[in-house]
Amino acid sequence: NSIAAIVPAAGVGSRMQHNAPKQYIKLAGKTILEHTLAKLSQLPQLSRIVVAISDTDPYFDELPQIDSRVIRASGGKERADSVLNSLFFLEANPPQWVLVHDAARPLVNIDDINTLINECIKANEGGILASKVKDTIKRGHTYSEQTVPRDDLWQALTPQLFKYDELKSALQNALVNGVTITDEASAIEWANKPVKLIAGRSDNIKITTPEDLDLAGFLLNKQQN
Ligand code: CTP
Ligand code: MG
């Protein structure tokens, strides 16, 4: 049951409106990407940690080395391209499973990742961390037209764990068919394969806009103490 991690970290962070990509913003003493890699380095099950980085990124090679399992691969145009490039990078010696985790989610809880890995391997099915929607959800444009029943609604988080071969063919098929792929699970669903929902902590936020920074910094400081 070999598992490799893939960390998409090739985005430009347009919604963050910061001079460098958001994964290089420092919070609680180090960059967001270093926090994320430090979390994954606590998982001895991972054989390799492939980080998808843009070819024009000057920052990654300047970071202190966190873990000897970390390897740089080339990112792509969209997040799904970065993940697919990382899968191709592993092609010569593929793992059985891949654990895909956004660089922008440094707050992830290690126990949640272990639960995801254990449940998926036990069921021999792929799955994702997700959290039940807590807010009242409205559908509409200028006016609310409807309140959407939320009992079966989940927010998709990462990590997402799938079999290497299944994820590679699902992503390739979805991309050639022009399907919008915002996470691994959307490609797997499109391929009609199961995606287990594993409840994870909702403070595993994806740092996206400037107002996420104070909360993330507070939580990272708290986790380190
Ligand atoms: N990502 C990637 N390759 C891309 C785009 C995104 O590896 N071509 C990564 C980001 O670096 C991030 C994760 O995918 O760790 C989630 O994407 P998102 O939060 O959308 O980050 P950005 O695309 O950088 O931000 P924005 O959409 O605001 O530009
Ligand atoms: Mg993006």
C-alpha cells in the first residue's frame, strides 16, 4: 500500500492580491507552503512528497529543506494540470495511492489525514476529507430564490486520496472532455467511481483571500504552542 503525496503549489494566488504567490506568505514564523510540508512530513506512510511548482517560480528553491522525501515537479496551467503533471512525474515508479493536498491548506489536522488514509485503504476506495455545510445556503442572483436543503451538502477539503491509476485516467479523461475539474473527486465522480466522504475539521481552510490570513495565522500559532 505505497502512498505518495502530491502538493499543488503552482498557483499565482490572484484572489490574495499579494506580490508573491500566497503559498510564500509568512504566517507564524514561516511560509504557508513550509507549514503545509511540515504537516505532511509527520506522516511516515508517505514514500515521496511531490510538490508542483511553476517553472518560473524563484522562491521554492530558496526555502529551507523540510523533509528528504520532498521533490519538485513542474506545475501546469490549472490546478488539475499541476496534479496531472505530478502524476506523470511519478510514472516511472508509480505508488499505489496518491494523497493530494493543497499547499494553501496548512491547517490540516494530522489525525484527520490518518483517518482518511485508514478508511480508504480499509474500504479499498478513494475518498476525501469534507465538512458538513453549516450555513443556510441560498440559490439566486440579485434576490434569493430558494433555500437549499443542506442535510446532504458537504464542503470538499483536501487531502483527497485515490488510487494512482484511477486518478490519472479520470483526470486525463475529464480534461480531454472539457469537464471543469476543481478537485480530484470531481474527476473521479465524472468517471463514475466512488468517493468516500470522511468528516474532517472545518478549520482546515483554504487560504484564499486577504481576510483568511489573520485567522490562519492565529490557528497556526496555536497549533505550534
Ligand atoms: N494550484 C496549482 N496550479 C495551478 C493553480 C493552483 O498547483 N495552476 C494550487 C495552488 O497553488 C493552491 C491549490 O492549487 O495550493 C488551490 O488553488 P487556489 O486556492 O485556487 O490557489 P491559486 O490558484 O494560487 O489562487 P487564485 O485562484 O486566487 O489565483
Ligand atoms: Mg486557483
